[in-house]
Amino acid sequence: MPEFGVISTPINVDLLDSPAPPARLREGTMRYSQLFIPTVKEVPAEAETPSHRLMIRAGLIRRLASGTYTYLPLGWRCLKKIMAIVRQEMDAAGAQEICLPILQPMELWQQTGRDVVYKDILCHFTDHHGRENVLAPTAEEVVTVLAGAEISSYKQLPINLYQINTKFRDEFRPRFGVLRSREFLMKDAYSFDATADGLNESYRKMYDAYRRIFDRCGLKYVVVEAESGGMGGTDTEEFMVPCSAGEDVIVHTEDYSYAANIEKAEVDPPPAAQRPSTEPAGDPQEVHTPDVGSIEAVCAFLGTEPTEMIKTLIYTAGGQTIAALVRGDHEINENKLAHAAGSEAVALADEETIVRVSGAKVGFAGPIGLADKVDKLIVDHAAAAMAEGVTGANKSDYHVRSVVPGRDFPLEGDNVKVTDIRNAVQGDTYQDCELHFARGIEVGHVFKLGTKYSQALGATFLDEGGQAKPCLMGCYGIGINRILASAIELGHDENGCILPVSIAPFEVEVIPLNNDKPEVVETADRIYQQLGDAGVDVLLDDRDARPGVKFKDADLIGIPLRVVVGERGLKDGNVEIKRREDAKPTPVPVDRAVAEAQEVLKELRRRCS
Ligand SMILES: Nc1ncnc2c1ncn2[C@@H]1O[C@H](COP(=O)(O)OP(=O)(O)O)[C@@H](O)[C@H]1O
Ligand SMILES: [Mg+2]
């Protein structure tokens, strides 16, 4: 990412060098003995991912109930550092911070139709006056109403408003600790523009700010094309941290010149030369397949492979019925299907519709004669390219062999379309480049929304000609808690966290090993004070504990740099300096300790820039 290697805004990492509070204010909060850091050995079995386990073990978080977490002092320090970076970069990009209510009237959600789209995750309740309220899962409606009331002229545009605030989503499966929780902190920003060029510019500014934010948080990430889902709008990209705990799948070419969420990733159609791949088959033959409806069951029963099957799925969209055909080993992509059908969303048809359309019980729908019974027949390229396939027979307990696409069911016609409606799989290409797959955590998301919300909620302005027009909107989200959790997913070993210096709870930890030796205690204290005076965020482990305990906790918490003061080293005039990631410490003369620590710190800070 060369063009973003250098921070081009007035805000840069030097801010981290800003003076720490005077010693009087530092005392108490930076001595281990007085901090509430309840580290533990055991973690609950539900903690499956490294970040979840380590955040509990290192005393960063505690679970209150499913998907809700308390941040303890160290965890909150990390979040505060992340929020400071986010605020600096958002401000530098010209966005203005506000604070919107978390309690939102349900009416607003009804006006945009998102009460339906988001119904599965909305936390809502009726108040004493019988009014229905929503706990903010996001705030497009609320901020659009604000803009509608306050913006009247193009002269007030563009404007970009953001907040960092609590969000609630009744996630069906909260998991991986704070990676997917029900209550979380989101930075959400909303831009309002008068023209399409203006929106593009606002979007680009946010995109650039996001890169700086994630660079400064020390994250490795990729930007992928994404699907807008229930948000509406056109262009949208996600910032993904590639790692095994991720719930999203990133599809990319080797050099990442193309990268997209699997929900969106396009695939090349099979080359024409492979269509069909074998000689034309004989006539279709019906076979009795009692009670074997699923692809696996049919394959087991008939001794066929999923690649030899054509799967027929019946969907509904806006009152229409749609039959979708994909190869048996392929998975349908409902976003692509919706686009192909020209609808905002599709849903699997209910049993009654399937029975009515196919004339058979669920599991036996097939393409022969189906085009006349549905509003649209949409065939995936790969299914259309099959020489022949086994399909449902539109007759309960029967399948058909030797069904030939184009011969036994149409690939052309008014209500027939052959296109890409499936998920990419290993072996696929995009623009002739081989596609690769990686798991990723979505830490940020930028959208061009267009006028969906401004139209629904009346956020208009008068243009230069005095004509009323809806504002062009963009929205931009960042998961604050997810940044911390994904940093730990990327940075840890069996002993604990290895945090980037910009978001670690402290930058340096000073550890005196022998609390009973005044010389050790005084030297450690002096180094601690001098580092603090130099603006370093430093923790002193002043506990009366064995060295082993201090080292263990230091490794667990993962402060990037430690200075160890021991009786033995002092005899030779040395202390030891060690980065969290190093296997061995380096001895340094006592009087060089502070300067040396600052040097190493500079290098660690440079990584977060
Ligand atoms: N349940 C959650 N727990 C933690 N962070 C979340 C959660 N849902 C969303 N986020 C964060 O908020 C950002 C913006 O949310 P959004 O794009 O609306 O979420 P989604 O893609 O899950 O619908 C996401 O990029 C993610 O970092
Ligand atoms: Mg998203």
C-alpha cells in the first residue's frame, strides 16, 4: 500500500509523543499494585478463539451475559487509544463529531422499511406511553432526519457527521467474545452531498481516512468489494483483517488486484469450448428415488456425484416466483440471484409455493417444464454448461437422469436468463486469474448510499437553481472493539497478547525483580519516572511478587516493550530491555536505559504509521 505509507494529514504519529500528564496525575493509575488487572489461568469453554481467550485471561474483559462484555481498566485503555486514533483521523478528514441518541423511534425504521429488513437483529421495546423504540443498531434514519431538518441549501453541503457510540444488535449467534457481540462500540459516519462527484469525494476521503486508521492501529488488512445487503446503495467496500477466526470469506487473485467478499465475488463463466463437455445424452429417464430429496441423499442413492446434479431452488421476490438452477456441488448466492432477478432481495419459497410450482413435495423440483410455471427461470453459467445432469422430476419421489440444458429445458426466452448466481469455489477464475480464498474479520465498511434514506425521510436541499433535491448520502462504519480483538488474533503466542504499540494498554512496562532490594526498587522507579516525563505511557510492576509471576503477567498482557531491573544485572551496571516479540532480552547500561527504550519505542511506533 505504498501511497498510504506516509501520513499526509497534519495528524501523525508524533502525537504519540505528546507529553504524558505530570507525575502528580500519573501516580496511582500506572502502578500495577493499584490497577485492577484480574488475570486468570482458566477460561470458559465457549472461548474458542485466541482473542476471546486472551482478552479474558489478560483481564481486559469480562462477560456479563450472552454477547455483552464489561471492559476492565486495561481493555478500556486499549479502546480509548483506538478511539483517539479514529477521532484524530476523522477530524483531519473534515468529519465532525456529534452524539446521537441510542433510543430511536420505531416509526423512523418503518419509514425506510428497515423495520422489516433488520427485524431479526432489532432490539426493541414498548415504553410507558405505548411507543415502540429501537436500540440503535446503526443510525442512518436518525441522522437523515437531523439533516432533513437542518439542511436547506446546497451551500451547507458537503457535511460529514460522525459519532462513536454504543450499538445494539440482537445477533442470533453472538460469538468469539467481542468479535461478534450484541452490544458494541461503533464509529459511524454519514456524509451528505449535493452532487454525485461530491459523494465520490466524500467517500474517497473516508476510504483514505480508514486506511490511515487501520495502519495506525497496526493492523494488516485488505480492502474488498462488498455487497450492500440491507443498506441499499451502490459502491461499497469492506476493510478485512485476514485471519482464521474471521466469519467472512475473502475471494482474491494472488496479487490481490481483485479482492471481494464471497457474497459479491464474481467468477468467469466456463470457457465456451467446454460446453458441452461430452457427447449429447440419450433421452431423459425418470428414476424412482423414494424419500431422497437432498443432493447428498440422491447421490448416495443413485451413485452419482454432486457435480453431475442440477439443483433446482424456488425463491420468491416481491410477489414473483423464481426458479434458480445451479450445479449440485455449487452454492447459490442469494445476492447475485436478487440482482439477476432485478429485486432488492430474494427469499426461499415456503413449502406451499414449492408444492404449487413443482407439483411435488419439497426436494423434487426440477427444470423440465418449469419455465412456464414460474415468473423467472435463472440458470447459473456452470449448470447451463453441463452436458447432462440429474434433476428433480417435479413428481414426488422421482428424479430424472440425462437432462440436457437447452434441450430439455430452455436457456433462452423472455423469462429465462443464464448468468452468475453462485458462490465462487476453488478452481474458479476471475478475468482468467485463479481465485484464492481466505477468512477475514470485517473491521470497517464504507458505503455510497445514494438517496435511499434522504428520499424516504425527506432530507432535501435547494440546488443552485432553487430546485429541491434529496441529499446524496454515504455511510461509514468501524467496529472499535473488533479492532482490538483482531489485533490480538493477529498478534499473540501461547503466552499471551503481542499488541501493536499504538493500541496496547501501555507502551512500556518497567519490572523490578527484587522488591526487597532498595537499589533495584529505586532504579526501576527512576526509569519509570523518566520515561513518564518523556511522554511515554508506562506501567510499573511494583507488586511484591516473584519474578516468574511478573514475567507471566507481562507476557499475557502483551505490553510491547519491557525494561527489567534485577539485582544481578545492576551489579554489572545493566538493566535488560526486551520487546514482547523477542525471545531474549538485551542488556543495556543503566544510564542508557531510558534513551535505549525510547529508541526501540520509536521503531515500534513507526510500525503503526
Ligand atoms: N455484532 C458486532 N459485534 C462487533 N462489531 C460489529 C458487530 N456488527 C458490526 N460490527 C462492526 O461495525 C462495523 C459496521 O457495521 P455494519 O457494516 O453495519 O455491520 P454488518 O456488516 O455486520 O452488517 C462492521 O464493519 C464491524 O466492524
Ligand atoms: Mg458491514
